[in-house]
Amino acid sequence: MNKPILVIKFGTASITGPQGELNATMIAEIARQSAALQPQFNIVLVSSGAVAAGRKHLQSYSGTISERKAAAAIGNPILLQQYAAYFAPYGIAIAQSLCERTHFSNRPQFLQLKKTYEELWSNGLIPIANENDVVSDTELKFSDNDELATLIAVGFGAEKLLFSTSVAGVLDASGQIVPQIDVIDEAALGLADTKKSSLGLGGMVSKLTFARLATRMGIEVVIFGINTPDGILNAMAGKAGTRCLPQPCSMPARKKWLASGSLVTGRVQVDSGAATALHKRHSLLAVGIKAVLEPFDCGEVFEIVDLEKNVFAVARAKVASSSLHLGHLQQVEVAHADDIVLL
């Protein structure tokens, strides 16, 4: 049976105690509630916490890159052992999935990752994903696990994406929960608290930013408080947290990948005529490019900005930017309409 996909992300603050130790009670609750949902969903858990679990085993820890990588190497098996122990009573085995940014930007690797998850689901397993901090290049990292969860949700066509937090949801200026956000615009982003956890990398700004991407791709997002009783189940039932409504999206899977998973390497500025043509789903011609702001090679993905330098599209290049002698090859097709996604 093809079940809808559910992605749930747990940050470091959600599954650790005051001193950074893993919160066994919380992990047990995650297992219990996830097990209750498994008959209806193919589930992916995106879990931080490896660095927090491993740092106490280092003689000194000041948060350097090498120390974080070492802590992750120590903490990953500790974290997975905890999850395995608490899922076992429900007859559910878990699988580790350590991801890197290139697993999503390289489409063949991305498709292989998706195929692997489908095999795990068909055998009743729940994959637990985390960034592969041990080897991830500092230049090609996820911004945080909110991004990883979003790329999995968008790339795999999830029905719902849940972000856990240490508060009850998105709060307004008076500290009250915002029960529903119809469209995540600048006003909605302004609700976010800019604080980050001392143990993790993300925050409410990150969650709302990636929730905006997911909802634009037709995915419902719920930001909920992990510390409330039955937090996951109540979030799924619409009884807790902040529900961010999905927007209509008929974009094919490949374009969703281009808009979310691809790695942007270049940027061009286009004139108003080209911007209008792109909004009408036409291809990008060299004549419409005013400036190459960041170079790119053939086959790479680049951003397209308007005259005010607002990013409004991404595209896959048919030619390298170095071959564009602006004004000489006016009718060269820089990107085909099928390889352009409006944001």
C-alpha cells in the first residue's frame, strides 16, 4: 500500500536535557507516538542531537569545527542506540541515514536516496536522518536540520512536515500561539524569535523560512511544542501547534527538486522584458541578461534576479556563463523553460 509520507524533525533542544544529555523520556515518547502513526504514514524522523550526545566524551569542548565533527562521530551511535531501544517494544526497527548536501544537489544520488527510503518503508522500517557532520564540507553543509527535513519532504513528495520546538508553536507579540498561518509572508516571518539554542543551529526563523518553501511546494507544515502531552499526535490532528497551510502546486517532481534540492552556484540579473517573459514560462535568452553576478558552468543551477536584485527564479544552465559575450550572442538560449522554476 502506498502511504503518504510524513517527515518529523526534532532539534537538539527537543531531545536533550539542560546539560545536553539525551532525554530518554522524550525519545521514548517520540517512539510511542511515531509507532501510533506508522500504520497510516511512511515516516522519516530527522533528528539532531548527535553532537550534544558525544561532546561530554571529549576532554574539552569549545565548539570548534573539528570538535563538533568528533562529537558527532561519538554521538551518532549513542543517539541511534536510544532510538532503537525505544522503538523495539513496538516491533519497529530503525535505519540510520547520514546525509550530505550533495546527496540532494546531485540528482542521481538523490534518486538513489529516495529508492533506499522506499525499500526501508516497504520493510516496515523508519529511517532516522541527520547531517553527516563527520565529513560534511563546511562550504556544502545544510544550514541546519530544518533544511535537511525540508529537502526530504519536498524531494520525496511528503504530505506533511512537522517541526518540533521547545515552545508551543509560533507565538505572537503577546506570547499567544498563532494557530494557523495561511501564507508565510514577511509579516509571518516577523513573528519569529531570532534566538538559537546553544546546543543546536536552528531557531524559529529557520523553521518559518523552510516552512515557506515547503508550503509553496504543496506540503502542510506544523510547528509544534514537543513538551506538550501527545505533542506529535495532537499536531497531526490539528489540536496543537501552528499549522502552515499548503499552497496549490502542480509543479512536477523534477522542478520541485530544482527549486529545493539543487545547489545554486551562479547568479544573473535580467532586464524587465526578460523577467516578464520568464513569468510567462518562456526560456531565458542571452539578450535578456544585463549582468552575470556570479559565474556558473553548463549544467549548473543559477539564480535569476530582477533589476532590484530580488531573486525570483532558479534555472539549470545550457551554457557556461563564460561563453556569454553579452550583446554578441543575443539569441543563445541560456536556460530552457522546462529548466526554470519561478520562486
